[in-house]
Amino acid sequence: TQQTLMDNVKSAQFDYYGNDFHCDANKDGKIHLSELQSCSVSPNDKIIRVDINLTMKSGNYAEEDFVGQAWLRNRSTL
């Protein structure tokens, strides 16, 4: 059977950040997924943090925003 993990999600955004500062093309101090993909053979191995932004809405209730971060374990920050 199929189970619902989450209902009433109006929008979801996931931003991925890496740890290889050689890939910081625009020199803003943040290594975005697109920069990792441009300069690395295996960008997924260099992701250390995921920012999560959800906007929820149910029926006549007002929209509500939820923001969180997930840090991947066992990844070097250097």
C-alpha cells in the first residue's frame, strides 16, 4: 500500500551546498550544487548541507512557511 509522507505542501525548495571551495565560481563563500556539478566528477560526494523550505496550506487556513537544514554526517568540512 502507498503511504502519504506529507500532505498540503504548496511548494518545496531544496538547496544543496558543498565543501569544495575550489568550486566557488562566483566567490560568494557558498558552494551551490550547480557549481559542484560544473567542477567535480562526483558532486554528490561533496554535498554537506541541504536547506529545506516548505510552504504549507490546508483548506481556508493561511499559508505557513517551514525552514530547516540537514547536515550530512561523516563529511569533511574542509
